[in-house]
Amino acid sequence: MWSWDITYLPSSVRGRFYYLYMIIDVWSRMIVGWAVHESESGEHAAALAERACREHGVEAGVLTFHSDNGSPMKAATMLATLQMLGVVPSFSRPRVSDDNPFSESLFRTVKYSPAYPSKPFESLEAARTWVASFVDWYNCKHLHSGIRFVTPADRHAGRHVEILERRAAVFAEARQQHPERWTGAIRNLDPVPVVTLHSGGDAGREASAA
């Protein structure tokens, strides 16, 4: 399952914004596609979805694409593209404002990143350059708390299993050498096997390594 959304990036022109499109893999938390445009449209979203699917080798019938109920998400071009790709669209439940939590959390990380510019972006190119650097940091350097503090890229590639095994061994050895420093069990370092889109969601709304 992938989740996607659009957020605003301020420009140096009063009342004008750039639009950041981002797609995140729900299971691995890796950003699998992004774009920055001067407008919000189903055409831009469709182009990004198609590019991300091609780049990641998504086969027809295996991917669910979740979003809120915004106009670009339900645009005819977007839905036709998903159908052509064999991707199943999924939308937030009616009148549930926080039903796309992974994209919402990602945008909070974007906006509250220490590297986020204190001033508006001077140009579209400047916005794209900054987002590219953020995506590299987020995917390859950011130790994500929701996946046992491994990077999204490591989890996406399956490297997280060995990383967590080695980390558990280090903790176990430290506890054996200095038991007086431990008051309880070693923290849970088992890989997170399944990620659910939202608590109380239907059974079809979950993501796994399979």
C-alpha cells in the first residue's frame, strides 16, 4: 500500500504557493515518489503515480493507492491512470479528517525538519532542490521511530532484519556484561511485520512485506 497527499510550500510572492506531491510506502515508510509544481491538479498527480510505479516495478493488481478525498485524488485523469496501471484507489472514510495518517505524519516531518527553510522559497527550482535533499535524508539517514529506528530505505530493501538482529545482539551483550544497569527487558527489536493504515480499519487496509 502507498499513501499520497499534497501540501503547500510558501513562495516569496505573497499569496502564491508551490505544491508538494509525495507518495510514501506505508510498510517501509520510504518516499517512493515526489514532485513540486506551481498548481494542484489531477494531471500532475497522475504523472507522478505513473512514474513511481514504473520506477519501482509495480505490477498490476498488487498495489493499493490511498489518499484523502481531495479533487486531484478523485480527478478523472488520476483514476483512469490508476486503472491503466492496475492500481486500486483507496480513499479516507467520509467525515474522518485524520484518515490518511502516514502522509500527514510525513508532511509534519517535512515542515518541522531542522533543515526546513525559515524563509519562503525564491523559485520553483529552489523548492525542488530542497525537497530532493530532504527526500535523500529522510529515506537514507532518518532513523524512523515507527520502524524500530532503522531508515526507510533499509526497511524497503529488507536490510532492516539484519540491522535489528545485530542491534539486539549488542544490547544482549551489554546487559550480560553490566546487568546492574538494566531494570527490565531489552527493548523490542523485532521487525514490525504488518502496518495497518489506521486503528479499526478494515482487513484490506494493511501493508506487509509481501
